[in-house]
Amino acid sequence: MDAFYASVELLRYTELRGRAVVIGGGRRHQPVQRADGTREFAVLRDYAGRGVITTSTYEARALGVHSGMGVMKAAQLAPDAVLLPVDFDQYRAFSRQFKAAVRALAPLVEDRGIDEIYVDLSNFPGARHDGGRAAAQALKDAVRTATGLSCSVGVTPNKLLSKICSDLDKPDGLTLLTAADLAVRIWPLPARKINGIGPKATARLAVLGLHSIGDVAGADPQFLLEQFGRSYGAWLHQAANGHDDRPVVTHSEPKSISRETTFERDLHAVRDRRELGTIFTALCGQLADDLGRKGYVGKTIGIKLRFDDFKSVTRDLTLPAHTGDAQAIRRAAGACLKRVDLTRRLRLLGVRAGALVKLTDLPTRPADDPDTASRWALRRGDTLPLFDAVLPSE
């Protein structure tokens, strides 16, 4: 999907089309309705805090503003850009709509996140006659009809190349590529364009004089093995030459589900106990909602903390039985906190459920287990401090 979150917001706020818009604000950045019926929007120049941009419109990207960038830094590049809060419920709803529209035409779909899928077109009628152009256009038209949004499609022999090609002609792109096009379309691209070549590998390749995908493709395979190890070195050579035999996987189970938030200011375990407690409880409730909506329960509950020095810690607790209950999650996550030194201020807090199974696959529902319920669920009237561990003094 093209600039997915931002594009969803432009359906809601049509007057912002053509403007630089950034998604990454909080509730205080909600647009304000004026008496005359128009809306007043927050702009980056007025932002104060440490939020991170989730996505931006292409107009904002042209100014150097990209996802993952700090909002304060983005404000220096595009002070007049509009800042909107994140609305994941809305984005998930549109995600379900666009995927359903695709599956109605081509049911072999691999879900790769909220805004991206792989589609097997092998059995799509007529797809082999024109390289898949008509099939891709049909999918694009179906997505636009269902959502009002545009997407970019790469039609290639495999998933690795389709991932690259879906980004080549954004927005609203349709890129066809065969093995014969590899040298012209793919090899001139930077090596980092291959999904799986990250910043560290890119830097190492550059030191070796291998900057483009073509450089890697033409390198001696034995040299790559010596430099990067047998497994990764062999994969580099295969990937750069456009080889990928991974099938489209139409069903997979998530390993974990998590919720986390970064604070606009560092919070102290003692002095900000009430605020942290509210946030912590909300995260556990949101995690429980996610589990329930997706039909999972978890047996391992974990926390993630990031401190003001940017160091992160995680802690996990395995329960006697699976749960999807918000209070049980809150209790277990609170127990994890007892094992963390909370002297430093916090900038991020997260809660995670792992060891997932489908609720329908359990022999009994978690709530039917009286031992688990009595051990992990909060009794009516219970209070649970955020950090009931040994706390640092004021």
C-alpha cells in the first residue's frame, strides 16, 4: 500500500491532499473543529517531545521526512508539515478491507503485515499471457474500489524480486519484471534494496567494493562465503542473482503479540507511578484485546523497558496455563517488573504475550481452569501498583 497510514488519513481529511503530512502525533494533536466548519491542524513547528514518525505523505518525503525519524528532527526539515495522531484501529480496518478485496480475486495470499502482502498469480486466469499486467491491474482496481486507496504492485518470478519491484514505481506503481530484465532493472540498484541486506551487511559490502546488487551478483561465490560465512554468503550470491524459491505461505502462526509505547518525556518509577500505572494497565488491556480479536492466548508474558540512556531490558514469565485475560496479563507483567532495576528513568514500556496457541486448539478455555484463575486473575477490588518491586528511593 502507498504511504498507507497517511493515505487513510487523507480519506478522512481530504483538505490535506497535496500537503506534507506526518503521522506520529498523540491524542493532543487531534484536529480541532472550528465554528465555521473548517478544521485546525497541528503542525510540526509547534511540536515538543520525543515522538517518532510512523509514516508521511510523499510530499513530506520530498522534504526529507521519513518513517522512523524523530518528530523534532522532522520539524527542522518541514516545520509547516501537518502532524496527525496515529489511529491503528482505523488502519487495521482498512488493512482487512484491502486484503479481502485481493483474496476475492486471488486467494493464495501471504500476509506480511498491515500494509503488505504477497500474491501467487500462478493460477490467475490469463496471468501468463501478458506477464501478469492485467492481473495486477485487476488487483489494483479492486483495492481502490474497496478502500479508495492506491497500491503498488511488482509482478516477478519470485517473492524477493517482487518485494524490490513493488517499490520501484511508487506511488500507484505497476512493475513487471522477468529474469531477462534483471541486469537492467535490478543490478544497478544499491545492495541494500534486497530485503535481508541490512545496514551492517551494506557497510561490510561497501568496504569490499561491492556497492550495487550487480556487484554482489558478479562477486566470486567463494569470496562471499569466506567474508560472510557459508549460509549468509551463499544467500547473498543467490539473492543478488534473483534466485528465491520460497513459496507464498498462505497461513502462519504469530510467535508473539505485543503492545508498547514511547513516552513524550522520561518517566520515573516513583515520582510518575500513577501515570505509569495508567499506561501499563492500558497496554495490558490493549494486548488482551489484540489476543481476543485474533483468537489467541499466550502462556509466556513479557515486558520491555527502555531507559533514558537508550539501554533496553526484557523479562519474561511463563504461566501455568495459557491466558488472554487483561488482569492475568497485568499480574504476570507486574511480576516481571520485580526483576528489573528501576533506578533510571523510563522512555519506553511494552508488554508481550508469547508461546501463543489458538484459543480453539485448547482442550479447555483458560477461564475454565480454576487453579489458573485463582492464581493469576485479580480479585474484585484488588489494587496492583505498577512497580511492586523494591523501588529506588526519592
